[in-house]
Amino acid sequence: MKLLEPLDVNGMRLPNRVIVPAMVTRLSGEDGYVNGDIIDRYARYAEGHVGLIVVEATAIHRSKSGPLLRLSEDAFVPGHRELVKRVHDASDSKVVPQIIHFMKIARSGWRQTIEMLDQADIDAIIADFGTAAARAREAGYDGVELHSAHAYTLSSFLSRHNKRRDAYTGKTLEGRLKMFGQVMTEVRRQVGHDWPVGVRFLAEEAIKDGYALPDSKRIALRMAQMGADYISLSVGGKFEDAVPKPGHPVYPYTGYSGDRCMPGAWYPDLPHAHLAAGIKQYINAKGYDVPVVSIGKINDPREAETLLREGKADLIGMARQLLADPDWPRKVAEGRPDEILHCIYCNVCKQLDENFKKVTCFLWPKNNLQAPADLAGTAHPTWPAAGAGLGADIIDGQIKLTWNRADGDGIIGYDVYRAEDGEPETDCIEAVKSAKYTDRLVLGGLTYRYYVRAFDAQGRASPPSNGITVEMPMPDFEPSLPDGAIEHA
Ligand SMILES: Cc1cc2nc3c(=O)[nH]c(=O)nc-3n(C[C@H](O)[C@H](O)[C@H](O)COP(=O)(O)O)c2cc1C
């Protein structure tokens, strides 16, 4: 599988094409030091053989902002060194921190914007990026990633909402790119060219009058020209459309662009794959083969493999899926894809982050701070002697499914599979914790076939339940026939 092939990134040999993009854990204290829980979180990804582990956004400056890691002083280096050691001891996974600068923000709703920065402020930010990157190298990281996405400082310079009218003017693409260029130059000056420097930026801002692919493919080209060693993409996550909550600092993932950044269960799979594909095609055509990371609701190994094979991405980024099950790459490599605990995109992790609470996964056993261990080879859940007893009722335009609880230790939920109107393939449409599910996305006149599978905390599933087929009655109206259909008397 291409997914399992190694990739060389400026001397950093990734053992496979799977990357966990940065995800704030809220496991650090307000002091910003690496602690045991943080180390356990990242070592767990290494145990699962994630090719590249990107450590959560790590501040380069001293402003307070709740629990967030820091690399703003030398005193933080030993903790990071310990983290890197634990990751490297666990497997051949590679690990880089994502370094971030963000501006001030107040509970009153006030927030600092890039238009308020004078040249001395800008110079200080550039210098801070350089020294933080140098500290990352000193700590033994395999490289560093510059956070140039979402609502933060570098991204705000790249934005179409950049209202500066000096050398960093938002009126031209070159003006918008100037700050990133200066940061990249300073980072290279401090860490050299023989060490990977990746970047994360927005393929689409997903706000009114924000930029989209026509800008982002050119931004990516310049990043490649400036020597970025990989380009990781994201979407949205902006202040411009954030929903204010009185008495709280505004959180940039509460509006539509926040939905696009962490698309929930109601989005289709792979909503952003076309953006990575467009950017990769553009920069490749200009002669740059800088690896491009695709992200956004990717969790099926077959879909991930297809993206790589069709040349739509070089690396597969999975944030919430790898949080749910860090053993995903190992299970794929060992031919156990059926044992993957699938993310249900419920966004409980996102809500925990928003409320500065320790980020865990809803699917883990209650009170677990880390993903449960992979217990390969132990018994899978089974159905009771009476069978699964899957049944269905049509009530008020919805199909209500109920079934018997499965047998086995540590059962934490049930995957619901559905095929519409005789489709040969079933899709897993939902994962639920109790033995019932109501399907509200059904259309009168169509036929639905269902089965369910129980799963435990290790992602091991029971055999499929009995199948059940439900015909949804057409509501009371005169349907017009599809084009070409002949009405028989
Ligand atoms: C709890 C949480 C924290 C996140 N923190 C960061 C972060 O520190 N830096 C970043 O660039 N993206 C962050 N993201 C965005 C993810 O890296 C990723 O782009 C997003 O979840 C979409 O990918 P997915 O569909 O695979 O989850 C975070 C997402 C979540 C759910």
C-alpha cells in the first residue's frame, strides 16, 4: 500500500504516509511546560506507528492564554526533549512541534489585529519564530511546523481581510506573503537548511470575502519556493465569523468557518480533499514536489489510499480519527482494518478544547485520559444467544431502529450501517452508545437496508446483526416521474 510507504522529507524519513496534525490537548498547565500526560498522549501516537506526529500549537511568545505548550524560553526545552525521547523510544515515528504566534484577546470582546502591530512588534514576532524553532532543534525534534493557519498572526497576514497598507499590504498577494517570507528566512537562518521546516496554512478561509483555492495554490507555490519542506493544509477557523459568548474571549471555531475546520458528522467524508489535490497539482506543474498533506474527515484506509494513488495528496492527515484510535496505522499495516475504532465526528473533543478542558475522545471508556491499549487477539464482542434482534418502526417520517445489547467486555457502542435503494455497498452512517438509533435522513418512496455491529474500546467489532429492510411510504402528493420513465397503466 502506498499509505505504508516511507517518505523522505529533507532528511526526515517518515515510516509511512500517515500524519496526525496538531491538536491542542489542554493537558498542559497554564505554565506551558510539558508534563507526563502530554508525553503519554504523543508517545501513544508513536506506539500506533503514526508516520509524523505534529505536537499541538506551541506558543513562541509569553502572553498568557490558558493551558498551551510553550517554547518561548530555554527553560521549556528539557520537557520537550523528554517528549521527543519517549516518542523516538516507542517507534520510528517522527515528531515536530507546531509553533504559533497569536495576538491578544480580551473577555470584553476586544482583540488585537495585525493592523495594530508596528514594525518593532513585527520584528519581535519574526525573531521569536526563529528562536523557538532553534529551541525545537535543540530539544531533538525531527523538524518544526510554522502555524500559518486559522485565526492566528501569520494567517492574518495571508488573509484577504488583511487591511494593512504598508509593505505588508493586504491589497496584493506579495504584500500578504511578506510576513511569512520574513519568518521563513529567519527560521532558516537559525536552524539551517538541513532540517525540516514544514508549514500549515489555510487552503480556504471559508469566510465571507475570504480567500479560496485560486489564492491558496499561489501561496503554496511561494511557500515551496521559500523552501518549506512540507505543506499541511487546513480550512477556516477564523475570528471574522466567530459567535461571541458574553464574558468569554471569542473562540475562532464557533462560526461557519469553525464548522469547516472540524467538519462534524453532518458533513460528507473528505470535504476538503479537492483543495489538497488542486494545490498539489498546481505546485507539481511548476516543478515543486513538496509533499502536500490532505485533511478533513478522512478515516477509511481505502479512501486514504485512493487519495495517494490518484495523486491528490502525498500525506494523509487525520486529527480526530487518530485521537480516537492512534493504532490506526498499525492496524492497517497488520491487516486489521476492521478493528479500527472509527471517529464519529461528534466534536466532543472540539468542545473540550473550546472550554479549556482536557481533550479526550467521547468513544474512550469513561475517565480515560488516553486512548485504551490495543488488545489484539482477545475476544471480539458477540450477539446474545437470541441474536441481535434488529427491528425497525416508521414513525413520523423517521425510521426507529432497536436491537439487543451485545455480549462482551467493554462494549462501548454500535455502528449503524445503511444501504439506500438497493445500493450494493453499505455505509456506516452513525455510531451510537445505546442499542437504538433514529434515522431522520430518509426519503419517502425509497428503500433502506440496515444492519448494526457492536464495538468495544479497542475498536473490535461483532459480526453484523441480522439485516432489516424498510420501505419508506411516499407522502401524499402526485410524484412526477424521472426523465425517460414510461408510465404504465
Ligand atoms: C481538539 C482539537 C484541537 C485542534 N488544535 C489544532 C492546533 O493546535 N493546530 C492546528 O493547526 N489545528 C488544530 N486542530 C485542527 C486539526 O488539526 C484538523 O485540521 C481538523 O480537526 C480537521 O481534521 P480531521 O477531520 O482529521 O479531524 C484541532 C482540532 C481539534 C479537534
